[in-house]
Amino acid sequence: MIDRREFLKMAACLSASFGITQFPGIVQAALKKIDPASVPRLIYLQGQSCTGCSISLLQAQSPNAVSMITQYSKLSFHADLSATSGKQALDLIDDYISGRAGEYFLAVEGSIPWGMPEACVIGDKPFADYVTAAAQTMSGAIAVGTCATHGGIPAAEGNLTDAISLKEFYLRKKIKPLLIEIPGCSVHPDWVWKTIIHLVQVGLPELVDGQPKMFFSRRVHELCPRYHDYQQEIFARKLGDKGCLFKLGCLGPETYADCPTRWWNGGQTWCIDANAPCIGCASPFFAAKKDFPFYTPFKQNKV
């Protein structure tokens, strides 16, 4: 026999592994029983970003964002949500990063301007300095979104700041902290919040190349409902057509994410369902080069 605690851990783990969006019955009840002492404190800092990932996280539905922020984690600081500002906010950040406030996880949204530190500051201190200091005191870091995991648009070819990802930043600094990478532009709220739930209920999720395997183990292409069209070489000729969107620039074959089974906007739709090609926003290639289609005017392919 297994005791109740072990059963609840197994239930939460299975739900996460199967990508269940709604936590039913016993699992939902289990989440409500989380020991407050085990809930991680989060310090959420933003580098070179558009805040799109933060906006996406606030769209969480099961559990909702308020529950995630107040019950399943303890969000101690986020610039956009903070009720405090100025010196009080800076003192709060310093209390955690110095280690005086106790254990915490650092969440980072946005890339880091390696070649121009003054391009991104918090108060009068470069963002890079906070990230460096945090490596000595944090329990681990969560890179939120493609800018933090791969560099994203701020790190695109030709940028003036030499923007880099959090992982690359620590590599250059020769620091090896616990780092969980969750790509996406913007990131899916489930990917972040349910990783945090896994940390609380089960422990560190299984990672593949630094990313949670439960979300990023298979290509969008493999799970796509139009995969059969691809096999039969039935290709859409223009946006809105039925058929595989590969020849219209779909990047599903090189993007690892569970969008086809998880969907977006509370499970209402996702890119392919809306007759739009996957733009590979969770891929390390997203927006990296000047010739990336994201930057160029659309030209109708002849197929």
C-alpha cells in the first residue's frame, strides 16, 4: 500500500506527464492542500523583453493566476504587479538576492545585454549584476520565454547590445546553477505554472536540454492534426486553405512544444487551428537571423 501523501504526489505527477489542462477531482483537492512551508518564493525580474510573457502568465485558468501567485507560489516581487516601488522595491530585491530574506527561486523574463550592460538596469544597477549575484543565493532559476531561453528578438542578428540568453550568460560567467528553461513567445501559462506545481508537489521535473520533458519532448509537426496532409503531400497554397501549411513557412518540424494537444487561450485555439503556420516561437531559431520570415514582408509561395 501507499500512503495518502504518496498517492497525491503520483496523481499530480501523472496529470503533469499527460499534459492535463484541467486538474480534476482528487488532484485539484491535492493542490489546495499544499503545505505553505513548501511553496517556493519567487523573485521575478525582467530584462530585455516586451512583458508579453508576464501578460500571458496572467491568463492562466486552471489554476488561475491569482491562485498561482498567492497559494501555489509566493510571488515576492514582480515589477508589473508590485504594490511597492522605488527604494522600497529595490531593498526588497536586495534582501532576497543577498540571501537575507531566505530561500527563493529566480524567474527571469527577457534576455541580458552582455555587450551593453547599461541598456537594461534596475534602479541604478545593471540587470546583469542582479542575475550574477542571485546565482550565489537562489535555489534555482527559471528562464521564462524565448528571450530568456534563446535570446529571442532582442538577441537577433545585428542587435547592438549583444543580448544573450540566461543560460549563455551563466556559461560565459562560468556559473552552473540549477536552471529550468521554458521557451515560447509568449510563453504558455501552463508551461510555467505547472512546472512550479511540479517543483512543489513532486520535485524537479525531468528535463530535456534544460526544458521540462512533459511539455517539450515532441515536435509540433509530429502532433499536428494536419500531419496526415503532409504525408499525403496535400499542401495549402494560400493562407486559409486546407492542407499542410509547410510550404507556407510552417516551422512545426523544427519546434518542440505540445501546442497541438494543449492549445492556447484557455484551450480555445492555437496557430494551426486558426489556419496560421507555426512560427517556431519556442525554437532556438526564432527571430535569430535577419532573413527570418518574421521580419520580412509576406510573399505568396507558388506551389
